[in-house]
Amino acid sequence: MTDRDSKNAVSFTLALASILFCLFSLGLGWSLGIDPLVRFSTDQNAMVPATALCMALVGFATMPLASHTSGWLLQRLALVLAIAFLGSLVLLRLFGLDLPLEDLVIFESNPNDGVSDATILGLLLLSIAPAIRLNLLPLHADWRLHVPLFGAIGSCAVTAGIFVDALTLDQIPPFTNMSHYTAALLMCLFFAQLLMFDPTAADLEADIDRDDAKFGKG
């Protein structure tokens, strides 16, 4: 097994573990009322259904699957659905509309639970690298390193902060309602994306871009 294969295997494992936890949280935690799958402790914020769903969708889009296959197409669909759902949450907040999207309509969370602004931003940032890989976003491959690196650093800081003093972090508006599980899963998926980045492929893409530019000038 090559070094690239090893990194992809770890990335796949991190993404799969994140997806499974989100599905358990939805299927067992919210449906059957198993609270430890919803929140870290009884007095802490929950990872609401909307967060679990979007995290699972972006996690699936993050998995290192072969390009131009049925799995690759499903990843595109999952990512588009996640971004559309996050966009709907943003619009609801901007216009002050009260719809139960955070509970996916069928679940009922505590009124004090919700999707934090930091969670929405984190999930949108998490969507950038797979969007580039899946040819949904026309940015250079280097952004598949820059964005996850920024996200990994930020999510590590937030995860550390929430496990050390969740009450204080919850009082900072962008982080209000963020759960321990959400912070930890964002961190895992950003690291999964970092491991997937292949500098050789990025250099090859840069060479192609330069050749295209020269050809255009000629």
C-alpha cells in the first residue's frame, strides 16, 4: 500500500465514522430518545437533526471514491442537497421566518437547541473541497488544501474550547447552540479532507492551467 493509499484509507475511515455517528444520532438518538447520541451530557447543547443530516451528506461527499462513477454522482447529489438545505437555513434567519427545518419537520428538539451560525459556516466551508473535487466549483485544486487547513485549525480551537468551557463558548453569539459532537465531527471531516489532498495532482492541474493560458495567448 502506497502512502497515498494509506492517507485515503484514513480519510475514508474518518468520513465513514462521522456519517455513521450522524445516522445513529438521527435513527436512534432522535427517533428513540437515546440522549447520549444527541448531546454530550444532559445539560449541554444537542446536535439537532438538521446538523446531523447536513454533516452526513457532506461527510459522504468527502469520501475518497473513484471519479466518474455512480458513487461520484451520488456524492454530487448529496453535496448539492446539503448546500441547498444550509442555504435555506440562512434565508430563514435573514427573513426571520419560523419553520421547523432545524428539526427536519418530523423531529422535535428542545427550544434551547438549534443550529449555530458557526455550524452553518463550518459546514459551508466543509463543502468547498469536495465541491472542487467533484467539479461543482471551478477553483484551483490548491483550495482543497487551504480551506480544510483553515477549517481544521479553527475546528480544533472550537472543539478544545467547547470541551474545556462549553458555557462560556455558548455565550458568544456565533457559537450559541453549538454542540460538542458538531465541533468534533467538523474537526474530523476537515482532517479527512486534508489527508485527501494530493500535491502531485495539484501541480499537474497548475501545469495544465499554464499550458491553457499560453495556448490562449498564442
